[in-house]
Amino acid sequence: MSTPTSVPWGDWLTQLLATDAPALPTAVAMQIGLHLGWSVVLAWLGVAAAVRWWPGQRSRSQRLWGVALLMALWAWAPGTYSPAYWLGLAFQTPSTVTVWLCAGLLWERLAPPATAPSSLSVAVADRRVLALATLGVLTGWALLLDTFAWLPVQWYAWGFSPAASGLVLLVALLPWVLGRSLARSGRFSWWAVPVALLVWVVWRLPSGNVWDAVLDPLLWLVLHGLVIRRAFRFMRG
Amino acid sequence: MPAGMAAAHASTLLPLPASHAAALMVFWFSGDRESGPNVQIAASQYDRATRQWSAARFVVNRFAMGGQLGYGVRRLGNPVAWMDGHGRIHLFVVATGGGGWAASRVLHLRQSSAANSLQELAFEPVRALPLSWLWNTSFLVRNAPLALADGGMVLPVHFELGIKYPTALRFDSEGNFKGMVRVSQRPYMLQPALVMQSPTQWLAVMRDERPKGKIGVAHTVDGGQHWNDLPDLALDNPDAAVAGLGLGPGQMLLAHNSSIASRGTLDLSRSTDGRNWARVQTLEHGAPDDEFSYPAMLWLDGSLWISYTVDRHRIAWARLQPGATPAGAKP
């Protein structure tokens, strides 16, 4: 029999862990999220490709801006003319963390800081960001195993609960909790998860499930590469 | 059949309000061939006065849906219909992404037209239901939802990338998605059909993808919060979809292919406990190469309505009244 004080606590806990009241994004928000997300990702891919394969452009930021703008606008083309139409068919909407990281990398490429060159690998060199990336890898494995029903709990479904977003927020604050100063280059990466959570709370993007907001399979693959490379460097001393 | 279409499959039945000129609607997918690029969702209505099915028309087109979603839909498949508390029709349609059926998503559509007469009926996409982290693949829908007392419903779906497992999705009376619960731990069960035994006790009868399989069963006693696998039914099943219907306490019906290796026989069986089933009648019996498959059932106006696929070319139907000779035709 419940005591008078245990009932509210039990109710509160039930609400916190509940997965049966998901709020999903509106159709308009999803359309905007899809095109905005892919426009940022494409802009970064375009600029990264231009820098790599277009000799002499590294210092011509105006042309890089042009490439970024062109790629970003292309994603907003109508219907089948938009790459977002085809990318969405295969991959849906990129996670907000992916979009934020691409935006950060794009910005650092277009307006490079005076210090070190920008790249995710530089950011991951910071142990705290590396810890986040490792957590991303592990979370992705949990989500993949859950997709194939190889876990006793429904990890993806739990992403509709308020408790999951609280857990993600705690993890997102790790860099601030664990250290006072962080490397300047790649600083945007510290904000990736908090920003994704904010967007998820306000607009429920991209799908209403918090795991889709912080991690997508493509980002998960990239994180594997970064973490493994860092691990090899660590082992070599 | 819409004119010029050679293939038809996976029908689903929807009862209409008593005030409607039509008693029920049937939806199915049709095109040149299954998984063809021109497959669309077709519909027809059964007129109360004339007792005839209307000429079929397409109500969902993948290009139109893709345009409204903002991203492409590669192919359309099984539709499932439901009417919400406002009388709006919702369609849940299998829509593939970058691949075959294993790359499917469940596309949730809602009636956008003011009226739901067949000529006016139109749909708009709500969303692809978020069911999987892996680019939201690979969930499919097949069987009718289980209506709940609060006006909501539970929609059975299944995952089928490599392995198969069934899942139940909950919706409120407005058609808002309210969560998902895995139904079975067995990695070869698909296309669950939900049968209500009481408000809190339900069965999920499932297609078994294994050769020489039986019909699988899972059980919940808490209104779908938790599910437990039960031993298979004694009924043979040739890896084919089944349809279940709960008419009341101790009154359950099952439409199923009843031979191990062929979809050439379609039976209707009855049970009082969900474990022991007795054949009521054989709905179709053909040669081993014939196919009478993917049944859908509905109880309406004191009759049992059944629709099913014939040889993947057309949709047949039957209306069975207790103690009467079945009426039916093949539109």
C-alpha cells in the first residue's frame, strides 16, 4: 500500500520514464529541418571538396563562400531538383549534432582562426571531447543492437521519454564539469549536444526522438574513425 | 481494379459511419506489378443502397506524397486504414526509402479533404513514423489496428531487415503517435494481427517466416504494456499473412492459409480461448499454385466482411452472415 508521500514520487518517476507521450515535430518543422540540415551538410562538403581538389583556393575565401552558398541553396531547390529530396529518401534528416558540427567546420574554414587549423580530429584531441565521441560510438552501438532487437530494453523507444533527454543533457555538460579550459580550435563541438537538445526541446527536430537529435548513423561511422585513429596514436605514444 | 492495372495486393477494410452512403471502404495497392514504380494506393466504397462496390480510384500517389514530404518515396506497399475520433481517415502505408521492402518506412497519412466520399477523398502526409534509429528503416505495416475504448488504437507493425520481429504502436483518438512496444522476442515473427479477448487481454497472431511454420502467438494481460510469447498454434502456415478479429469475450476469428507449402487454400477458423481453433469454413480452395492470401476482416452490420488477394492480380471479397450462405464477388 502506498504512503501519501510515495504516490507523487512514483507518479513523477513514471512520468519521467514514460515513453508513451512523445511529442513529434510538425510537418512544416520537419520540412524546414530536412532542407536546412542537408543545406548545411552539403555546404560543408562542397567547401571541403573545393579546398582539397581545387588548388589555390585555400586562400580565396570569397570563392569558398560562393561554393558554400551554392551548395546550401541547391538543397532548397524544389522537388526532385534538390539533393535533400534524394538524401532524405535514403537517410531522412541528419542529426542536429551533425548539422551543428558541419556548420562549425564550415565557419572555421570560411573564417579560419589565427591559431591551429580546424578539424574534428583537433577537437577530439581534447580528452573531454574524445570522451564524448566515445560515448557517441557506444550509444550508436546500443541503438544499432536495439534496432535488431538484440537488447533486452528498447533503447530507441526510451528516446521518447523525458528521462532520456535528461541523461543526454548530463552527458553534454561533461566537458564543462571535467575541465576549466578547452582547446580553442574545435570549440563549437562542445556545444553540439546542448544545441541539439535545445532544438529538440523547442521544435522536436528531427523526429521527436532524442537519439535522432544527437546521433545519426553517418555521424556514428565518422566518430568510429576519429576515436580509432586517436586510440592508435595513443598506443603509439 | 483501376483501369489498366495488372497487379493488386494487400487489401484492408475500413467501416464507415452509419450516416455515410457507403458502408465500408477497401484500400489496396495496385500497379503494373508489385513493387513497381507506378504502384499507388487504390480504394473503393461499398454503397449501402445499391450494394455494389464503386469503381476504384487511386487515392495515394508516391510522387505527390514525396513532394509534400520534401523527400522521395521510392515505392508504395501495404496500406492500413483507420478512422479517428473526428471522423478523419488515416492511412498507414509502407513506403520504401533507398532499397527494397527491407528499407521500408511506415508513412502516416491523414485525410485532407473535407468529405470522405471516394471521389473527394484526398490525403496529406503527417510523417514517416519514427520507429528506428537506422535511418528509420525497416518497419512495415500490414494488419488492421486494434480499436481502444478511449478512441485511440494500437497499430501492429513489424521489422524485417535480416530478422523479423513484431511491434505494437499506440495512437490516441486524434491519431497522434504515443509510443511503441515490442511484441515478440522471436526473430522470425512478422505481420502481427491483434485480437482483443478483453479490454486488457489481447493476442497477437503472427506469420512465421520459417519453412513449414505454424502461426505464432504472443499475449498481453495489461493492455499492451508488456507482451509474452506463447507456444505456436497447431495451425499450419506457409509463411503467409493472417487476419484476426475479436468479436467479444470468447469469440475470435482467424482467416489464414492452412497448408504448409501453398497459399492455395484460405480458411476461416473460430476459437473461444485463442489456443484451440476450429475451422468454420474454407473460403477458397484452389490448386497449389493458386494464391488466396493477405486476408482482411471486419465485422459490420451483423456480417463478417472479408477481403483477400487472388493471384496478386485482383482483390476478392466475401460477406458472411451467421447461418446464411456467403455472398461475395471479385471486383
